[in-house]
Amino acid sequence: MTQDLITGIWSTTNKPNIASWSTDDATVKGFGVYNNKGTGRLYLDKNKNGILDKKDKVIGSIKFTEQATDKNNVGYGTFVANLQSKSGSFLNPSGIELAVALLTDLSYF
């Protein structure tokens, strides 16, 4: 039986416009790659090498909220994804939603 709610952590990386994330049980890891327009894609680190490369698979998209423009709100935090609704949220340590995720491929969860 699969879980309906997935939780984990995220943090920015030393590469511009890339953040990494992993589930609490550490079985699923990936990357969020975003642009300056406030949108991006979520990738599964399919080969689990910790590097975004051509083998990684797109599993969803993200859109930043207005709160993400406040530079005090970025850097790291938690995320929660609801597999029933195929949606999720990336939160800062204060619980402020910085980005909304739409998941298109749930087969890895």
C-alpha cells in the first residue's frame, strides 16, 4: 500500500537556480530547476548520483508564490506532497509556502 502523503526536506545548491530535495525515508531524491520567471521543473535523480544529468526524469513542475521573492524566505525547508491530488508545497522553516508543485509522474513514490 502506498502512502498518500510524502514529506521531506529541500535546500538550495551551490549551482544557480537548482535546489535539491529528498523524502524523509530517503528513497526518493531529486532536483528542482527553476528560472527567473518563477516557474520550473522537478526531476527525479533516477541514477542517484547527486548530480542533475540527462538520465534524470521530469516528474512535475513548480510555480513560485509571491512570498518567494522575499530573499529572507529562501534557502532550505520542508516539503509535503499529496499523491491523491498530485500537488505539493515547498515551505521555508517558518512554514511559509514558497512554491507549489504539480506532480505528473507518481510511479517512483
